[in-house]
Amino acid sequence: MNISKLANTLEGSEIIKIAGEINELKRKGEQIANLTIGDFDSSIYPIPDELKAGIMEAYADNQTNYPPAEGVAVLRDQVSAFLKERFGLDYTNKQILVAGGSRPLIYGTFMALIDPGDKVIYPTPSWNNNHYCRFTGAKEIPVITTVANNFMPTAEEIKPHLKGATLLALCSPLNPTGTMFSKKDLEEICDLVIAENRSRAVDEKPLYIMYDQIYSLLTFGNEFHYDPVSLRPELKNYVIYIDGISKGLAATGVRVGWAFGPEHVIDKMKTIIGHVGAWAPKPEQVATAKYLTQQNELNSYLTSFKAKIQKSLDALYQGIIQMKADGFAVNAINPMGAIYLTVQVNYIGKTTPEGDVLKNSGDVNFYLIKEAKMGIVPFSAFGTDSSVNWFRASVGACSLEDIQQMIPRMRLALSKLK
């Protein structure tokens, strides 16, 4: 039967395919270190107790009808206060839109801004921008980044593509790399956008930035999260932020996210999201609003949560770096933020003990699943070529012990390759 052209162009998630292979092995009783999914094992990383209690209280209080299309007022008020306190960003509740996590908000941003044929610039690797471009019929402009700048895009890489573009999609800390913008690099990109918008005619669409900062609360060491409007206030009418509790509070299944930006864009996004019914559940909204007022509890949770995540990331990083020192063709970038470690496994072209040649990053990954009982995600799942030998390793669904026990298995598996 014939289906839409759009449906025919959409591709399934490579991460889901990898997860299927891992789940099949688990079904057979195998112990697998699952470093694939950008999620949390809630038995290892539960949501804050106060947030959980607030959700239960809201259900008991029968807060179970439709929420307002833009989100309950008390939550938008508290998000406004939270943004001011945490980031120094001044947005009213009318400039804030709540939805069922960050995905509908990204979709709403694309749908509100992009007409078929409009240019959308995004770095590779990055999460799902290619799919949202296909939803809207955008002309994709993927910008290839390099390890020299921690796979973060630079102004020099972006500049050739800005003329006539409608959207620049950025994320920091970045999924899949866990790396972040430096102040200088983000300032230079902001200055390019300002200059480009000044060059456009009054009746011409401006260049907007979509800035995904869903991991902004998860930064480590001396790393600092920077954002466009804090660095360049004159960009306020051109930046749509994506944020929420999914990652910073290990609350991926609670489904409370928010966007904030220029009111005329946020208002159109509200209409789009309302038509698809992608609201956050009202009890979860009410509970989140209450939790955001509990600053001591929030800070205590973040301190403990971040320390636990960093311990796992550091254990994985040190394990990879020791393997590198011992002569294995591996490497890693020191963790900066989010729940991800960027790992290089440079074994494309090697031959397995069974005589199979590992032709691309996908082959390397499935060899590690089979032989090392570990799953990571090749950057090809995030828009790069399959010849790129870098991978995302997510620690959210693995215990520290799982990671420590995995490293020797990885060593043994790689040592078998010729």
C-alpha cells in the first residue's frame, strides 16, 4: 500500500536497533554493560524523593484533568524564577512553554520556524536534527566537527553556511559527546548570527538559534555552562531554548520539559503542540512547580547525583585511557558534562577470530556487544559517516560496578582482533 513521501523518508533509530540486540542477549541470560541509551536506570538513579512525593500528592488531589496548553501557570512562574536564579535569564511566564519533555518542544520549534526548503544548520554528531529536518522538509546543512575542538562546532565551520539559513541548532552540553562550548567559541558563533541578522531585509526571515540545554545542570569540575542570550543579550528575540527536568533530575519518564524564547514564537509553538496533545501530565507539572521552590533539596540532590554520574564517567574514562597507555587503539575525551563519554575504538578494518572483517563502526560495535558484552553507540547514529571510529558511551543505565567489570572484557575482545 502507498504511504506518504515523508513516512518513506524517515529512518528508524540506530540506537533502538542496537538496544534490540542487547535485549536479545539479556533475554538469553547474558550480563551486558548497556552504555547505549541516554536514559537512567531508576534503581541506580531515582528521581528526587520530594518530587516523587509531590507527584503522588497531585494525583491524590485529583489534578488529573487537561493542563492549559501552555502549561500550568504555577510551573511557568517557577520556571521563570528558576531561570533567573540559575542562569540570570529574564523570561516571563508568557515566554515559557511546557510540554511532555524536550522532544515535542524541538518538534514545535522546527514546525513554527521552518518552511519546506529552508536551510537548517546543525553540527554532526548531534542528536536527531536530521530527522526533524525531514519532518519539515528543511534543507539540511550538517557541519562536520572534529575531535580537535571536542566535536563542538566553531564559528569558522559554521560561517560559510549562514547566508539565507533559518535555523542554527546547537546543544551544550552536547548529546552525544558530553562536551561543551567554551565562552569564546559560543561568543564567536553568536556574533556571526548577530551580523547575519543585521544584514537581512525587514521582510526577510531572521536566523534563529535553537539552543538545547537539557543537560545544563550536569556539568563537572570547573566546566561552566554558557548560553547565547547571557553572552549576547541582543539575541533574545532570536533564541529558542530547550530545557526541562528529564536529564538534570533523572526524570526522563516524568515528561516535563519547557521551551523559552520570543513570545511570538512560543505562542505559535503552543498551538502546534496543542494540536498534537503533547502536554506534560498535569500532576507532574504541579509537582515540578513545587519542587523548584525547594532549593535546598534541589541543590542537595544535584550534588549527590552529579557526584555519582561523574564517578562512573571517570571510571570509564580512566579505564579507556589506561588501555590506550597499554597499546590499544582507543582514546576518550575527558568528561565535561551530561552523562556521556566520547570514546574512540579504532579497529575498523581488523579481522575477528572467525575471519570477519570489521568494515565500519557498526561492525565494531556489534563485535563488542557479542565479545565484550558491552554496548556503545557509533557516531553514525548521530549523523556522521560510518567510517568515523568514535562512539557515545552513556553511563546512566549502568552501575559503577558494571563499568569496572566491563573494562577487562573490552580489553580481551580487542586483543583478539588481527
